[in-house]
Amino acid sequence: MDAPNSAVFGVRRNEDIALDLMKFVAGTVGVGRPATPSTGFSGAAAAKPEEYVNQLLDLYRRCLRAVEGAVPQKEAAR
């Protein structure tokens, strides 16, 4: 058996980092959870499963752009 390349295990892809970031943000702001009165941030609850999935996909795209260092359109115009 060949020994695995140890350098590969230390590298994380941008997609993996963005996914971890999305999980953190979604859990922190409660994306998709029913709205309950609370102090702090709260995400809007999705009415349908499709809306919940769309919210998560949009959040993932935003996280991936942040990890890759892409400048949002509004900020690029400044």
C-alpha cells in the first residue's frame, strides 16, 4: 500500500470552508427555524421547504464569494 500524501490532508478547498461558514451563520441566525421572540439576530423563517433550500443555497453562494475574496457588486462601484 502506498502511503497517503500528508500535504493533501492539510489543504482545505474554498468550497469546504464556505460550507463550514454557511453552517455557522445558518445556525447562529436560525435560517429556516420558526421565528421566536429573542434577543439578537434572527433569520426569517421559510414558509415552504423550497424556500428554505433557496435560502441555504443563497447563503452558501454568499459565503463562497466571501471566502474567495470576491467584492460584491455594490462595493465594487465605490
